[in-house]
Amino acid sequence: MVREPLSADQIERGCALVALLRQARAGRTMVDVARCAGISVETLRKI
């Protein structure tokens, strides 16, 4: 399956999401975040 390239708007929204997620992470490890969310680290990676 071949994906279409992302548009500039999609890239911009993705960057904004990454910034919000990093802020919400507040210096915690992925393991800590996954544990608090009640999900596996693998699921968090996929998100």
C-alpha cells in the first residue's frame, strides 16, 4: 500500500501535536506515561 505524501497543513498539524504531547509528557519517560495512561509502551509508540 502506497501512501500519498502529507500536505503542508497536515505536517504543520502534526508538528503542533508533537509539541503538545511533549509538553504533556513533562519530562516523564514513555514507561511512566504509558503506565499512567493504563496502556502498553508499544501502544503509546503507535499513537
